[in-house]
Amino acid sequence: MSRNSFLAVFNQKAALTIFLVGKLIRFFFFFAFIVFLLKGTKSLAGYNLNQTLLFFFTFNLIDTISQFLFREVYRFRPLIVSGGFDLVLSKPINALFRSLMGGADVIDLITIIPLTIATFYVASLLNPSILHTTFYILLVLNGLVIASAFHIFVLGLGIVTLEIDHTIMIYRDLTALGRFPIDIYKEPLRGIITFLIPIGVMVSFPAKAIMGLMSPIGVAWSLVFGGLILFLSLKFWKFALKKYTSASS
Amino acid sequence: MKKYLQIFKLSFQQEFAYRLNFVMWRVRNILQIILTFFLWSSVFKNPETSVFGYNQEKILTYVFGILILRAIVFSARAVDVAGEISNGDITNFLLKPISYFKYWATRDTASKVLNLSFSVVEITILFVILRPHLFLQTNLLILFAVFVFLILAVILFFCLLFITNMSAFWMPENGWAAQFLFIAIITDFLSGGVFPLDILPYTFQKVLYSTPFPYLLFFPLQVYLGKIAGLEIIRGLVTSFAWVFILFMSVRFIWAKGLKRYSAEGR
């Protein structure tokens, strides 16, 4: 499925180039913004330039990997609206897997490797211990688990409400709040985006862990939280499947 | 004139036909403002702080001002032009006694009125919740200058959007990709929509001032905040007018070339 998706994108070389350039420019603009901002202010919510950059790179890493893996979610609505989802259900492949990961995005794949190297380079500038690095890797994986759960919720909502496009874009906008340390937000917003919509756990906690700002209990709690969210999303998916009416087919 | 008034009314109603679409678009705008608001609030935690020539009051006015200016300048329905070219729907308009540019300018105006009304409501709500100290410009001459810059900004954006959309004459499948690159990313950043341009190095700013982008959002807001005055305003006006002329002529030229290439695919 991913090979087909890659071939489809490679067939449109101009679009591939434009999107790739667009994504790189956006990344570069934000990067430049953080550098120039921190040059003027020296710190942001108590974090220095390298620390703020690590928050930014970690956000991008998790965001890019989840976009690479879950691009098919963006194409789910036509399947539901047209009733084409019937064909997915009738095939000998897990319908959730097909809807979630059936069309990986090659544009994001191209950027993942340099982004990973850059993230680890920025992280190394903070001289982390092996324990804190392990926490970081665990929490990045946990961030991807939470991102999976978010996408499963979006798919489930798509079946129930027929609305996908805006839900996924609002998810993107909400996660973008994690582009900077969540410490910049005031309560109750900070609490909401940490626990209710766990963007903090997803993208900010890994960076905090590598800076030694998270206790082992905090890390363990985050992992349990990630598992719980994934469990709830799977439950919701099963609930949504029962609501599927196969309309228009 | 009557037909354009009718288009305005229909366009207005059409925006309301997709209410959820519109509301979600506004929610997204609010989320972006919240991110920017808290980011700058964090930088200017101490009200005495002054960075990049801004104090807390002025930077928060910039954040709120962007919400209004985006509604006025960036709200546009002409984003659909590329789609009409690539699927052949533009043929319908070419056969009718109607100016295609005036048609989209009217639809854009309807979109701007609607978005502006909503942004005023959103600002009121955000103002009540966040209680920021905002800078109020009282000099009528400066307010008039801001008004003139805004009219020029609307025309500039219309031309930029049209030029980008007309790329569909040459690459019908990638008109939306061009829009993503030139409008959603380059124009948004270089117009000051994401962050104030004066945090960038001076040389870069100088180069940027010779392009049309800062005159869309950044320059009008700087004039409002009183950070640009006197001769600099005149210089800005001359540059803006020059870009309006250049882009307007480019639109006409590209339109004529594009129509010659157009073969009504899909019709």
C-alpha cells in the first residue's frame, strides 16, 4: 500500500517538489524566528536557545513521523461519504490499519532522516545523561502512540459525524501549540493541553525529560497515560464501526 | 453594478451554507492567535521589558491587529480560481457578460465582510478572557494612512492570489500546490502574519521592504503602532503603489497568455 502511495506521489514530481520546498521553507522560517527571538530575549519561559530549539525539533520530529505514517487519515472522508469503506471492511486486512496507515507520505519520509539527525544533534548540545536520553526516546515513542490515538479518534469521529477534514486540521493546530515549551501558556490552558488534550505529554515531555526536568515517576505516568489514551481510542473506533451505516453504497 | 451586488449577496449566503466549514476556519484562526498571544506574553512577562522596539502593550496590539488584518486582507474566495481553470469551469464565465476579475473581487469582498464581522466578535471575546493592555492609536492622520495602506494591501493580495492561481493554466494539477507554497507559506511569513518582521536582521528587513509582502500586514500595523512615521510612510506608500501597478499589469499579462493556452479541459 505504501509502495503504491509512493509511486503515486513520484508520478507528480512537480507537486512533490513544491510541497517539499514548502515544508522546508516553513521549517526554516520557524527555526530562524526562534533563533532571532532568543538572540533578543536570551530566554523563553526560562529556557535558553538550545533548549527552546529542542522543543521545536522534537515537535517537528513527532509531527513529521505521524504525518508520514497516518497520511491516509486525510483521505478517509470520501470513503465514508461514498460508502467505499464497505470495500475496506470486506477485505482480509484490518480496516483500522488500512484506514490509518494505508498510504504513507513520501514527502515526510524524505525529511525524517535529516530531522532525526538534527534533533539528536541539538539534544547532544545539552549534554544529557544516558538515563535522560533513554527517557527521551521512550517519551518520543510515547508521543507517537498518543499521535496514533488522536488519529484513531479522528477516524472514529469521521464515521460518526462524516467530518474529517476540519477535525484533523484542528488536531494539527492544537499540536502546533507544542511547537514552543508549554510553560509559555497560562493556566487553565496549560492544564488543558497537558492532560485533557495531551499535547504536553506528546511533544513537550520528551524534551523536558532529556533536560532532566522529569522524574522517573513522571516518565512512567506519561507512558501509562499514552497506553490509556490508545486503549480509549481503540474502544471508540469499535464503537464508531458499529455506527457505520454504509450510506451511498 | 446590479449583477455584482447580486453576486455579493449570493456569495454571502453561500458562506453561510457551509456553516461548519466557516466556523472551523475561524476556530483555527483563534488557535493561531492563542499560540502567538501566549508566546509574546511569555517574552513580555515583565511589563517593563522592551525587545525589538516593542513593549508589552504594542506587541499584544500587534497580535490582535494581525487577527483583524488577516480578515481584511487574507480572506478571499479567489483561492478557487485554480480549480476552475483546471476543471474547465472557467469556460462558463468566459461566455457570460461578466468580468471574471470583478466577479472574484466581489466574492472576496463578501468573504472579507463576513470574516471581519466574526473576527471583531472573536477579539471581543478574547479581550474579555485574556484582558490584554492594547495600544489605541488616536491620531486621525495616522488612522487615515493605515486605511490607505489597507486598501493597497487588499489589492496587492488579490493580484498575488490571482497570479498564483493562474499557474493552473500551465500546470492544471498543481495550482493548489503553488498556492500552498506562495500563499500559505511564503506570503504568510513574509507579510508578518506569523511574527513581526523587525526581529529579523536589518539587512534582511531592508531587502524585504523592496518586495510587496510586508505591505500586506506588517507595514500597516507598524504605521498604526506609530513605529513608522513621516517620510517612511511616504516611501512605503510609493513602494506599495508601485507594486500594485506591477502586479496589476502582471495579472493582465499572465491572464492574456493563460487564456491563449487554455483548452477547456474537462468540458
